[in-house]
Amino acid sequence: MNRDQAYALMVQHTPSASLQRHMLNVEAAMRTYARHWGEDEELYAVTGLLHDFDYEAHPDEHPVWGVTYLRDHTDTPPEVLDAILGHAAFTGTPRTTRLAQTLFAVDELTGLVQAAALIRPDKDVRQVELPSLKKRFKNRAFAAGVNRDEVEQGAHELGVSLDDHMARVLAALQAMPPVGTLSIP
């Protein structure tokens, strides 16, 4: 499984532009962490792109349905499958690899960053500043669907401070191409 194959699969199974954007955001954050640690950037990118590909069509079976599909129909590496299962805490899948810990750590936080961008008049993530993001994080009424406890747990599992984690994910999303160029990593 390479990035192009993962992208095609994600688009095929996810008609929603907003959910596609979320997975691209997670991909960007995953790539940033892979570079930070000197890990396999392509592996991290594929994991980010595929982690929610089944959510729209199979929300009640997510991510088990997706992992089963990937296992049966693709050559997705086992560490990617484990990371996808582990990003959903309710599966009980332990996050024993840095890949799995990173996916769990960035997933919810990318949603907060995107929400912070969408409330701006220009809706430009590049204009979101870290102090503003931290303030939004503390306000649990803002983007209430973002699980702050999981964001904090994710940073802890990675062994990074919450501030550093937020700064790294924000920078990753700010470095992305504009929304009209979704397929570009």
C-alpha cells in the first residue's frame, strides 16, 4: 500500500469533502511527526489517510470494518492496521508502536485546529495562532466533539508536552496546500 493507493481508496469510500479533508489533515500531521522522528514518512501518511476511510459508510462498525476490508483486499502492513484499530479507544487495541501512538495523538487535535480555522472570517488555518488554539482547547464548549482528554492522553503517550504537540500539529496543517488542492500531500 502506497500513498497514491491509500488516497484512491479513501476517496472511493468517502464522498464527504469534510471527512476527506480531515484525513488529509491527519496525514499531514503524521508526516510531520514521521520527519521529526526520522521514521517512514510514507507509512505514516498511509496510516493517516486510511484511519477513517470506512467511517462514513460504516459508522457503527468503524474502524473494525475498515481494518477487515484492508486486511482482505489490500497489502496494508499489519502495523498500519493495528494503528487504525488503536486510534479508536473503544476497540481496546493497545497502542504499542510510535505509529499507533501518533495516530491517536493527532486525530482529535487536527479536528480542533480545523475548527479554529473555520471560525475565522478568512477560514485560513495559516492565520490560526498557537495562543488562540490553546485558548480554544481550554473552552470545552468550542468544538465540543473534540475529546480533549484523548488529546492530552495522546501527547502523554508520545512523551511530548501538550504545547509542543499542539504547535507541531498546527504547523503541519498550516504547511498544507489550500483546500482546493486536496490530493496533494
